[in-house]
Amino acid sequence: MLRLSDGAVGLLDWSGRLIAVSCLGVMFAALLTNVVLRYAFGSGIAWAYEIHALLLPWLVAGGVVIAAARGRNITVTLVPELAGAGTARLLAIAAQLAVLAICLGVLQSSRPILKAAQFQTLSTLGVRQIWGYASLVYAFGGMGVIAALTALRLVAGGDAPLRDPARASLS
């Protein structure tokens, strides 16, 4: 079960990487092309001004899923570090269940926004904004799955996601 859990989290990590790199690549290419066209011909491509409205939310969602999969999201570790191993495990399970509950709450409360976005269209691209807002489902769905799998992993006696102690603080 732990190997299956690790595989699912790894798959989510790779999907986040693919999404983030793709979004960055397309946004950079569109911006570069638009700058070259504006300087060379005096006018650029109109859709390059709107593409970020679709891709930036996906870039952020990809980053959120990557951070969750790697256990690199923002955490406060003072209490678990002061507590014993058993208490720290219970706190970690409770934290993962809280993250899961929050993710489910966000997914449930975002349904009206997603329904409304079906009828909003970007003027130049002609693309419905639901494609940008769908990143909410990916981000919070991915984080929820990772939280559930991590909680199951902890209950089964496994460790939390690997963290590099040398890079524990990035501040």
C-alpha cells in the first residue's frame, strides 16, 4: 500500500512539474514573440495579452501540487519537534486530515464559481474562463489526495513525505 501511495504522490509531483514547465514555456514564448513582433512590425499578437489569464493559475496550481507532493509547503514544526515520536505522528495525521478537510471545503465552495466561469469568455482568445478556473480543482484535488495518502501512510506506520533536513528552512 505504501508503494502505491508513493507512486500516486510521485505521479502528482510529475504532473505538477509538467504543468508548471509547460505554462512557463508557453507564456515566455508568447511574450517573446509579441515583443519581437511589436518591435519589428509595430504590432503584436492580441491573444498574448490574455494567455496569462489561463496559464498563470495553472502555473500556481502546478507549484502547489509539487510543494505538497514533496512536503515543502509552509509548516510550523516547533510542537512536533518538542513532542515525542507518538505525539508527533498523531499531530501529523491530524494536520493531514485538516488539510484534506480544507481541500474538500474549497472544492465544494468553488462549484458556483466554476459554473459561472462556463459562461465567461476571454475576448481575444474566445476561450471560456472555466479552463483557467479548473486549476482550482487540480490544485486542491491534488493537495487533498496527497493529504489523504500521507495520512494513510502515517497510520500504516510509514514516514511523512521526505524532507531534506539541510534545506528545511528556505528563509
